[in-house]
Amino acid sequence: MSIVMIVLLVCAALLVFGAFVTVQQGTLAVITIFGKFQRILRPGLNFKIPVIETIYKRISVQNRSVELEFKAVTMDQANVNFTAMLLYAVVNSDEETIKNVAFKFVDERNFMQALVRSVEGSVRAFVAIKKQAEVLILRREIVEAVKGQLDKTLEEWGYHLIDLQLNDITFDEEVMRSMAKVVASNNLRSAAENEGQALLITRTKAAEAEGNFIKISAQAEKDASQLKGQGIALFRQEVAKGMAGAAKEMEEANLDASLILFSMWTEAVKNFAQEGKGNVIFLDGSIEGMQKTMKDMMALNQLGTLNKTNN
């Protein structure tokens, strides 16, 4: 076998082996002819025209992720540090989509740079209209806003944003210290307000109790005075009835009614001695004093009888 024949056989073998292409699962191969898009090779064993058809790029249709770290500034000029995970993928395996993925950007590095900058810009635009106190509770809203702004742009590139996870949101150390002071002052203010409310309630209840005590004491004193007056009135009525009965009996017996007054006087003196509790009471014990006292008492008795007659 001549050398020419050997060379021809080797070239033929290379052409045959070069005509078969293996595409891995989850990957598509873009075929071009002299630099122009021709077709797409699907996963598995494929045939291409040797020399004429060339594999321009192999494109993964699997989900891909990238971690991001960037800063944003809130409406009240607070720096916010974001750590995020971006999950994205090719929209589908349609020919037009794959053409966009293959030819929109020079290479993968340029695409990643555009994707990351687009995400960062969307987040910064959202955070710029929020205050620092709102950012920490707006994770879901931030993700929805970013996806809403980027979906159309990414679709033109042949991709779509599956998820954006904001793993960490932190502020600069100075801002964190000021936030801690605000929280501490708010806690102190709440504690003071609660203490003031408790003191107000305590004093209000004490005032109500004191007022009720005064009211009850006054009512009790009123009732006691009323009962005392009623007792005195009943006592006087009974005394009057007794004196009237005694006077009537003495009158029927032709006795002087002044004896009743004398008896009352002696009983009064006796009570003074028994109930005086050591107090000194000055009485006129002379005959003239006793006569004067008897006259006064008889005059009062006659006045009472006269009033009774007139009524």
C-alpha cells in the first residue's frame, strides 16, 4: 500500500469520525456554516457535515446560579449591604431563543456582567425610594420588583430570572449603632409610658377608694346622727309621757306637782355623780339656789302645759 493510499485512508477516517458529534444531556450545540447560524444539535449522537459545518458554541439549558454582593443607598442616605443569590436559566430550547443566547453577547463573561449590573440597578432603584427602617421587611417586595423589571429584558437575551434570594441585608456599622440607639430609646420610652400608666391607674384607684371611703363615712355619720336624733326624740317623748302620767296621778292624790321636779333634780344630781368620770360640776347647794332652780323648772313645766293647751 502506497503512502498516498494511507494518507487518503487516514483523511477518510478523520472525516468519518468528524461527522459524528456527541451532545451531552442538558446541553445544546449551535452549528454554523462559514460563520452563519445553520441549526441546533440536540442531546445525543448527531451528524454534521465535516469541514463545512462547525460547532460555534455549546449552550447549557440547566439552571445556573451566581452570588452577588453590592451596596444600595436608601432615601434617608443609609448604606445597605446586600448578599444575594441569583438563579437563572435559558427560557426554552426553541431555535430563536438559542440564537439569542448564542449571539447577543460576545462571550459568557459579558453576559454575566450585564446580568449582575441589571439586578444591582433594579435593587438600588427600589431601595432608593425606601427608608432604612423599611428595607429589612421588604425582601419579598424587592425580589418581585426586580423580577418585574428584568423579565422582559432577560427574555430578549434568551434567559429568565427564576429566583433572587436576598440572603443578608446589613447596614454600615455607624447606621447599626444609631439603629440600636433608636431601638433602646423607644424601649425606654415605652417603659416610661407603661410606668406612667401604671402610676396613673394606681393613683386613680386610690383616689376612688378614698372618695368611696369618705362617702361611706359621711353616709354612716349621717345615719348615726339621724338614729341618735330619733333616739333622743323617743327618749323625750317617753319622759314627757312619764311626767304627764306622774303629774296626773299626783293631781288626783291632791299632791304638789313640784315634787316631780324635785325628784328629777335629785336624780340628775345622782347621775352627775355616777357618770361624771371624775369631772368637776359646780352646783348651787344653798337653799336659795335650790328654790331658784325649782322655780325655773316649775316655770318651764307651766310653759309646756300652756303650749299643750293652746295646741
